[in-house]
Amino acid sequence: MKASTGALKKIQVLMGSLSDSEKKLAEYLRLEREKIPFLSIYDVAKNAGVSTATVSRFVRKVGYKNFTELKIGIARDTDDSLQEIFSAINPDDSDEKIIQKVFHGNIKSIEDTYNIISIENLIKFAKAIAHSKRVLCIGIGGSGNVARDAALRLSHLNIQAEAYTDYYQILVQSLRTDKDTVVLGISHSGRSSITVEGLKLAKSKNAITGGISNYPDSPLSKVADFFFCTSFPETGVKVAALSSRIAQLCLIDAMYLLVARYRKNLWDVKKLNNLTDKLLRNK
């Protein structure tokens, strides 16, 4: 996670891995964020109902050297105007407001995803794909569409890339993997049982596995060799159009370009594009 990531965003990402007392502290910091910059570590511990040792441990876990640095980070995050933009869409919102929320939400999603992903792991995973003999992209529902897009892009790099979005096919193809195969599982919730099971099966066959999800402590994150967490502000809007799909596609774009850099024996893409244009004109 990058140093520039906001304090409240860091806390949100790590929420699933915190202890009960740390979660209690995290919730207090979130609700009272405007007051935190003016309180001492003893005041925060007392008000949150935890020990000062818990606060100190929490500070280090979030990635700060001391409590003062955390306070500065929270102070920078306390912008109510931004919080309002990323709130749920309400029935009385104007058309313009709805459009604004969608665009700002997706922009924020991309920025936050960039801030929390591991660049090092993204490069390592891209290299693994570049040196593989076969790549499987798996996902169900909306995530299946992203899996198809990923496979299509990689196939342009002369890679045997396949997408599977059917329950039975995911299981069968995952069992056909080996050490020269890379399997990428995509699930917004990270809890799609078939996608998680597909990665488990592939891993048992010594395949390299990668996962993309919006939740850092999800089952998918636990079975993937390389896990990438996207970020989308959680609101009352629970529809596919307002998910982390945009951030997922940005991740795949980055992977695609990195793989192209490390891949040998690339096709003549220009020749392929010219052939496609010719076929479309003669259609």
C-alpha cells in the first residue's frame, strides 16, 4: 500500500484483518474523524474504550510510525464534500447529480485502487503470464465479462488465453492446469464459491493463481498467489453498473501492457488490425 493512500482508506482496506478491539478503535476514528487531530493518544484510547497499547499497535498496522502521523493523515481526509459525492444515489437526486455521483465514484475507485495495489506483485504476476504456456480467466456474472475481456486482450499477445464463465467449465478447466498455467479469478465480492474453488483446484495442480476482488480479506484473497484489491466506495447502491468493474479493467490494462513488454514471439499486431479492418469493410 502506497504512503500516499489516505488514512481512512487504509483503515477501510485493513478492516477485515483487525482484531475486535482494533475494529472498535477504527470505528471510533471514522465517526469522530473531525475531532481526532486535536486529541492525544490517551484521549483516543479512553474515548474508544481501548488501551493505549492497542492504539499504538493499530497505528503501526495502518502503516504510520507514530500516532501524530496518523492524526495528520486523518486530518487530510476529513473533507465532507467528498464524502457527500460518494454517497448512495437517492430517489430525490437530480439527473445531473446521479451522473456526477457515477463519474466521481468511478474516478475515485481508480485512484484508490492505484494507491492500494502492490506494484511489485503486479509486475511479478505479469511476468508469470508472459512466461506461461496457457492462461485461464474465470469469473461468474459481471466478473465473467471482465474475464472474457482479459482473455481476449492476452490472446492478442500470442498467448493461449481462455475465458470460462460456466460453473462446470471452470471446474473442468481448472483441473487441466499445470505448472505452466496461470489462472486469474475475478470476483467483486471475492466470495464466488466456484471462482474460489477454481483457484484452489488450479493451485493443487501447481498452477500460478491470481485474484481480483474489492475485498482484501475475502476467500479469494486467501487462495490466490497474487491478489489485487480494487476499491469502490461502498454505498446503498448495489447494482452491477456501480461496482469495481472500471478498476478491474484498469488493472487488466496494466497487466496487458506489462505482459506485452516481457512477452517474446509477439504477433504482428498491425497486420492483425489491418486484416480485421479489411474483413469489416467487406462484410
